[in-house]
Amino acid sequence: MQLYETFDIPSEIQNRIEDRRDENDNPDHYLIGSEGYTAPDMSIVKDAVTSLILGKNVLLKGPTGAGKTKLAELISYFFNQPMYSINCSVDLDAEALLGYKTLTYDDQNNAHITFIPGPVENAMKNGELLYIDEINTAKAETLPILNGVLDYRRMVLNPFTGETVRAKGNFGVIAAINEGYIGTAPLNEALKNRFIVIEVPYLQGPALKEMLSEQSLLNDSNQLDQFVTLSTDLQSKVRDGQISEEAASPRSLLDACDLTTFMEARRAIKRAITDKLEDEREKAAVENIAETIFGRVQEKG
Ligand SMILES: Nc1ncnc2c1ncn2[C@@H]1O[C@H](COP(=O)(O)OP(=O)(O)OP(=O)(O)O)[C@@H](O)[C@H]1O
């Protein structure tokens, strides 16, 4: 596979991935955006894939829009293995993880209580991947359910069915966190302890240009360079504590590049980046950087 070279995957891990791909031979697997991940650092993909092949759980830690979901999709593609997703929030409860009972009716209109399995149970029973997004937004009481799933036991007692569910085959867990955002809490130590932690920073420089040119509508090389400079300057202000991290998110940059194909870049930046910020000083800082790079606004319309 070309991706082995792209991400410098060691040959022993390549062999084990090939074995896993054969075991997971799944013609129905729908591969979303699988080739679209650009690595900010080659070790990220290599270490994530290696950890999962060794049966470890992987925690992707990085700011919003850093490509964590995209990386999980790439791994799912690498292994030719479908991925069940959970989006955590304070409302996440045991039922959302494990499943719930509901009334169903047969052809004779007789009512039955049926159990609808949740993503954790599905991924474990089918030996698939499980992606737990924003794991640190879930309530502290909910997550201990996962402790047994994430350690050597690879099992959970489903309280709704009384069944002990054991993980099959190549079951694996990838979780993601944005630390330090409103509504998030530091991940409980016992849970964090069950993961290999992989930091996923924002893309910069030529890798960012490659991603923006692949994924946005903008194809003017000079303008793409200007957006890369904008990102570098925004990330430096983030490090100085002058603006919040999401101002430098590639997701917003992609939006700004797309809009720039139809409007003046300064207005695109205002819509896609500046106006998402709450603090007036942060907005002014972004505007100043944009003015330095893209010049004063000339267009009226
Ligand atoms: N390294 C990258 N490679 C490819 N695409 C990227 C990368 N970083 C960001 N993107 C693009 O930016 C957008 C956000 O990426 P993604 O949803 O994977 O981020 P995330 O880290 O999961 O975000 P969140 O924490 O908000 O869930 C997507 O459109 C994605 O294609």
C-alpha cells in the first residue's frame, strides 16, 4: 500500500496490518475521506497505527479541528475495519454507550421488548473499531462503564441485558479530547491510564498548504501561501496567550479559503474566523494580522 511509504510504517507492522486487513475483509466497509489525512508529524500516524496493532487504546489529544476525526478515519481505512462513533456530551449515559430496550411490534401486532445494541456493544461483538469523540465532555459517572472495556479484560457487563459482553477479534478503541475548552474536564486519571496518548497539533507550513489546496476550493498558490502565513501568525498569538486556540483551527481556515474564491479575503476571514471570537481584543488582533498579510479592504460589495 502506498500509505505505508507515505507514513513510514515499519515492515513488521505492515505485515500485521496486512493480516488484519485480510481478517477484516469487508466489502461493505464505506471508506469516508480515508486518503485525506495530512500528518503534521510522521510519527503521529505511525505511532497510532502501531499502538492499535499492539492491542492498545489510542487517545488523540489536540485542539478543535486538528484533524483527529480525519486521522481516525485514516486508521479505519488502513485496517479495512469499520468504525463505530460516539459523540460524547454531558447527556451521554450508559444507554447511549451500551444500548437500550424498546417496544417493537411483530406482524400480528404483538408487542415485544427488544434490545437495541449501542456502539460499544456493537463494536465489541463485531470486533470493530470504536471512536469516542470528545471523551472529556462526558459526565464523570458515565465513563467508568468503559474501564473494563479499555483494559486487559476487554469486557463489560451490560446492566440492561445482564449479559457479559466480551470483545472479539480486532476490537480497538480510539478516543479524542480537546483539553482546556469550555465544557470539558481533564480526563480522569484511571481512564487516561488506559490509553497511549498521541498529541495532534495544528498543521503548519508546507503540510498546511498541501491540505488547504487538496481540500479547499482555492487553487491560487499565492493566496494559499498568504493563508499559511496567516495561520503561522495566528498560532504564534495563540502561544502568546493573546487569542484562543480555535482562531487558528484548520477547519476555519478551510472555510476562509473556500469563501475567498467568491469574495475578498479579508471579508472571508471575518466571516470564517474573526466573528467566531467573543472577545473584542482577540477580534482586533486577528484583524490586524489579516490586514498585514492581505492589505486593506478595497472591495465594497
Ligand atoms: N491534518 C489534517 N489532515 C487533513 N485534514 C485536516 C487536517 N487537520 C484538519 N483537517 C481538516 O479540518 C477539518 C476538521 O478536521 P477534523 O474534524 O478531523 O478535526 P477534529 O480534530 O476531529 O475536530 P473536533 O475536535 O472539533 O472534533 C476537516 O475538514 C479536515 O478535513
